[in-house]
Amino acid sequence: SQTVSRDEDGVVTVGGISVTDLAEQYGTPAYILDETDFRARARAWRTAFGTDADVFYAGKAFLSRAVVRWLHEEGLNLDVCSGGELATALSAGMPADRIAFHGNNKSTEEIRRAVEAGVGRIVLDSFQEIVRVAHIAQELGTRQRVQIRITVGVEAHTHEFIATAHEDQKFGIPLAGGQAAEAVRRALQLDGIELIGIHSHIGSQIFDMSGFEVAAHRVVGLLKDIRDEHGVELPEIDLGGGLGIAYTSDDDPREPHEIAKALTEIVTRECEAARLTTPRISVEPGRAIVGPTAFTLYEVGTVKALDGLRTYVSVDGGMSDNIRTALYDAEYSVALVSRSSDAAPMLSRVVGKHCESGDIVVRDAFLPADLAPGDLIAVPATGAYCRSMASNYNHVLRPPVVAVRDGEARVIVRRETEEDLLRLDVG
Ligand code: LLP
């Protein structure tokens, strides 16, 4: 993140506060989130897309009330995908018309709440949902603005579990075989909904822009078919999120202004070729905004050297605060942050405290050979999909999120307590 530095003793400082002070005050493990960096990234996306486009932060990456307020202040919109995310957004004062509601199986109750709240758009994901949302809106005496999510059939170059635009998967309505066109036909006939655009999200942690290019081409192709068949030009197109970030030094992410320029050019070019008025573009970055802004601070508990293999470094968290390594084979880096060391690098594996051997946080890393219990280590780029996917496995308590800014730290999500755990256990 932007405000990280090391003092002369090798102690890392973030947002003007040392990690040793943070560990002392808030305990470990903890997610330390740099608010200045978060705001700068949000603003960079907002500025890059300008006033002719909208940026919806994908709340699934990480959502809390403080984050909602920062987004609101920085002029971003919000994408939510459950009643819980919607409730968080509304309770922190995000105006409903700046919220988009996603999901492949929204419950009737969730739809009702979203329509009642007046969300700016609901992204429809199935034929059943087209009818469901239309009925609910009609019942409530309103007309809900909607987009239809389609799958354009591109293979995004990312992990299978987070690729979402190939045809054989649960999201969206396939463009292939005329299904998307049929969905549009049905949506246009229903009074309870107003079809404002087409949505496509091709996957996550993507670096190669060619997938977006193909997606934009195909979405515009559908807009053209809609114009030809129905005589209407839909005013919006959403290209989803998915822009990759640097987890290790091998990754080379694009800047928001490059992404904005590329996407705007593609859509404009395609629309000109199809003689369509260029629709308003929106995007939904989650990881690219919050991912790099936080690191997880752990304390080393044990150091176990296995001759000829590697050294296992156990920390006080693990797969409960970062499931991504176990689930996607994700790569992370790690650094000793509580002191400097001149010791030789040793091949290490950072593991958690959970009762299974797949409980790995960093698969391969070099840490100094004098690493010892009590040292603090940090795993960068854990702002996205770590706290939001955290679990209570082994009844481990979920870590807090501590926001730092200008020399001040503030808990924005507190550490879970045993009381919290036991409160749900009513048997
Ligand atoms: N829009 C839609 C419709 C999405 O489904 C997603 C992510 C996003 C936007 C935001 O994507 P982002 O910009 O954050 O890549 N748990 C996985 C990622 C799952 C992403 C799901 N959808 C991970 O930890 O990598």
C-alpha cells in the first residue's frame, strides 16, 4: 500500500503507526487496512471513468460500514449480492439508487427488500428471476430498473473457480442459442421492470484485456440485435469487475486510467460500427480497489525445520482468515516486519493453526533463518476476499479489521469473541 515504510530498526510503519504498536494494541492476527490507500484507489477509478461512466465497488471483496462511507464520499456506487450486503450498505447511508443488486438466486425476501429500498438496479440472472422481480415490483406498485446478465462465452484466463463467462456454469443467461435475446424479449413485455442494460462479468484476477474486448464486442452485438428487433437502444452496459492485482512481484496490473481508456475505446468503437449511441458504461471492481490496501499481521508461534525440505512457520491464524491459498492455490508473499535481519533466507511455508495440512497461507516463501516465535510477519494484498470469506473453522475467532490513516488507527470491524460464538449456539 502507499503509506508503508520501514524505520531504522526494520520495524514496518503503515499510515504513520508501527506494526509493533498495532499488534500490541489490537492483537494478532489482524487485517491492517490503509484508509488513505483505499480512498486513493477508489478515487483513481472514479476519476479514470469520469462522469460518463459509473464505478460500482463490488462489496463481496470486503464490506463494512466504514468502507461504505468512504465509497460514498469518494463518489462510487456499490454492488451488493445478498440481503446482508444490502443491509450493510443501507445502514451506512449509501443512497439506494447508487446500489446494484446481484446474485444468481436472490430470495423473494431479498428482492422485495431491494425493490422497497429503491435500489438503482437489479441484475437479473435467470428467466425465473425476470418474472419474479417484475411481479414483486408490480405488487409494490413500482417499476424496477434492471439489467440482464449474460454469459458471452469467453474463456477468461484465471482460476476455474473464479472464471464466469464460459457457458458451462451457473451465472448469467447464455448469449449462445438465442437465450439472451429471448430473455430480453420477455423482460421488455413486463410492466414491473424497466430494462436499462446488459451486464457481463467474465471472471476475476484477470490481466489480459482481450477477454473484456471480446465481451464488449458481443454485448454490443446483442444491443444491436435488440435495436433491430425492438427498435429500442438500451442505455447502459456493465462490463463487471475482475481486474487483477499484484499478489507477488510477478504480477503486473494495469492502472485504472489504462483500463478505463481501453474499455471506453472498445465500447465506443463497437457502437460506432453498429451505428448505436454509445451506452453509459459501468464497471464493478472489488479486488482492484481493496485488495492491495490491507495486509494480515500475524505473530509467529512455532518454527519447525524439516531437514532437506523446508521450514514450517506457524502463525496464529490460517485458512480461517485467508482461504484463498487452499481454495485457489493463490500465491502470496510474506515479510518479517517487526525487526530487520541479516540472516540467510530459508525456504519456508507459512501455515496456520487449523487441524488440517492444507491450512497454508503462503506456500513458498523465503524468510530469514533467525525467524523466531514472537516475530511479526505480514502477508500483503489481503484486503479482498480474505475477511469477507473468513470462517470460524475450529471455532477460531475472526480477526478485526483495523484502519490506519495519518498516524491514527481505528477498529472498523472488531475481533470476534468467544461470546459472539456462543451467542449463536442456543442448543
Ligand atoms: N461483479 C460481479 C458480478 C462479480 O461476480 C464479481 C466477483 C465482481 C464484480 C468483482 O470482481 P473483482 O473485481 O473483485 O475481481 N473469491 C474469489 C473471487 C470471487 C469473485 C466473485 N465475483 C477470490 O478470492 O479470488
